[in-house]
Amino acid sequence: MKGSRDDALKLRLKTMIFTECDIEDQVPEEFGDDIMLFSDTSRLGLDSLDGLQISVGLQKQFGIRLVDSKEFRRHVTTINNLADFIQPE
């Protein structure tokens, strides 16, 4: 199943991001799947340090290493995009 259609994977990703970035004033279940993670409209306030934390979380939980910043920015845009990268089919 493609990642963007896997609700359990998307919730796992949201939970990982919220945990790694210490987001406590929102709940993962209410965060949209197509909202840009690193934008003012996301209400998460993520910065480059959070990006590093997300990268560490992806490596710990999914065994995925995104060491190149361009690769990171290409795949970690929205929850749907990241889910499709992790689980393409």
C-alpha cells in the first residue's frame, strides 16, 4: 500500500515528529496530511534544528538516513510526501 494511503503510517510519522520536536500544544491526530511541515501555515514553527531531530527520528524508527539537505527538503515536505517516500507502494 502506498504510504499516503496508510493512516497508521501517517499517524506514526506525525507522532514521531511531534515527539522529536517537543511539540506539546497540538495533537498529531489533528495535523493535516498535506500541510507543509516547514512553513508558517503549519503552526508547528519547525526550524533547522527540528529538521535535524526529524532526521534522527527517521533513522531510529524507520532506518532511513537523509544526510543530504537537498534530499531531506525533497522528501520531508508534507506527511503524505514523507509517507510515500518511506512506503512507495
